[in-house]
Amino acid sequence: MKGKLAVVVAAMAVAGAAQAQTVNFNPGATVNSPALTGFQTSGAQMVGMRVTATFADASIFQDNWRDLGGGNHGAQVAGRFRLSMGSTDDSFTSNWTVASLTTGGPGLRSLRIEGREGRTLFDTCWPVRTDCANNNDTGTDGSALGWTFSSTGGTYGGTVTALYTNIVSVGGNPPVGDLFEELNMRFNADLGLVAGQTYTFRADTDNSRFDAPPPQIVPEPSTYALMATGLAGLAAISRRRRSVVKA
């Protein structure tokens, strides 16, 4: 698979009837996944992801992705926020839904989704991460086609800024540039996502083995031979030193 991480930060701006978005990409810290375990990921297959919500008054609430009942999986804190997707929905084609559950208090300002805890990673379009309509390459081997964060609807009418960070490598290979461990989004309206408002978006995910140990590199036979030669040399030097001391 050919791929190149050439740009540290790229941006995409898409204007809709009532919404606009900007998507940024920051490699951050490289995270290794020993292997991908699936590219057709449903809402139920992301259990454990950590979701952190920050409100306009700087209050912070956190929950792990779980079964919410009623055929949905997600994260929620009563009276604060809810991020969800259908339990059997495929993240490549389905919407995520964000809802502000406040009753008149400060609006939801940002969400941070950390996929590693749920053995989940975010798969963006490739080779042009900002042009999903003309995606013609699967990027990292085994990841299939991805879909970059894009607004799809809801009652929120402000702009949204999304940030992918912590680029993912697979099997100890250099990262291609399409997989990320974390997705952040910020609601830019003056009050954020306020009471009763919803926002829907698309963002593809894959499953990985983040919990497995990193792959061990097996030395080539020539490397073993070189190591043996080096050890023999050290042994010879040690013997000579002992002979000199005895003399």
C-alpha cells in the first residue's frame, strides 16, 4: 500500500444550508496498532471509547461508550449530553447524533472521543482526506475506504470545527496517514450546542487490537551471525584481560 504523510495540518471547509464545518488533521503522538480486526464497525463494536464533554462554563463530564438501550450505543450524562449511534448501524454510512440535555444551563462547547479505550480508530478518506466523494484508495492495508468527519444535519445551526489527532500505524509499519486514534469537535456558536439542540455527523471507524502487545522484530539470520561474532570478540577480549592480570 502506498501512502505518504506529507502535511502536518490540513483543513476542509464545507458550507451547507445552515451549517459549516472545518476539519483539521494533526499527527500528534504516533500510536501503534498491532493489527486491524475489522473495518465494518457498528455502534455496538465501539464499547469502551471514552467521551469527554466540556461546557461553556468550563464544567467537564465524561462517560464511556456503552449500551444505552433502545437499540442505541453511546455515551451520556443525565441532564448534560448524549452522543449515540444505532447499535447495529455501520459507522461508514450512518450518523452519529449529539444532543444537549441541559435544561437552560450552559451549552455544550466541545466533545473529545478517544477511540483507543474501545479498540476503535477513526478512518478518514484517502489519498485526499478532504475529498470523500472521489475516494479511490483504501489507505492503510485492511482499513477499506474511510469517511472523514462531515456534518449531516440536526437543529444546531452554528459552525463546527473537528480535529483528528494521534496518527495510527499498523503492525509496526510507518503510518500511512488515514487512521487516527482521537476525534475532537468544537461547537463554535456563542453559546455552543444549547438545551434541546441536536447535531448529526458522519465519521467512519475501524476496530483494532490496541490492547495487544507491540509486534516484536525478529532479527534476520545475518543479524544473528553478526551478534555471535560480536559476542565472540568480547569473550576473547575478556580472556586477554584476565591473562594480563594473572601475569
